[in-house]
Amino acid sequence: MAVETDSDATAEFGVERVLSYVRATVYVVAALIGLSLLVVGTVAIIAGLKGTWHWSIHLESTIRYMSTLVSYLLAALVPLFGVLVVGRWYDG
């Protein structure tokens, strides 16, 4: 029965692996922000083409919901990006 040492555990779950997870998370959150902007833009184009009060209500509600979502995503993205930059500098 082999005893696992601290160096084995560090090699198994090292800085590079953690940074790869953080990088993937940053990419996913940034992609979600981009998709949110795409949704708002699509509804804005439809509302502009239709020109009815019904689509203006859709646009207002979409902007309201997406602004809430984007604010939460940015609250997660900014610290994650900071961790990624500092981690890459540390691993450097």
C-alpha cells in the first residue's frame, strides 16, 4: 500500500489544471455575455421593423432581464479574469 505524499497531490491537481478550469469558466461567462447582447440586438431589430407597441414592450422587458443577467455575469467575470491574470503571472 503506497502512501501519497504532498508532492504527488500537488502534481495531480496543480496550478496549470486550476488555471485551465478558470480559463474555461472565463470563456463560458464571456460567451454568455455575448449571447445576451445578441438576444437584445435581435429583439431590438424586430421591434424596429415591426414598430408596434407590442414589440416595444418585448424590447423593454428583454433589456431589463438581460441587464440583470449581464450584471451577475460581470460580477463573476471580473474576479475570475483577475484570478486568471494573476495565476498566469504566478505560473509564468
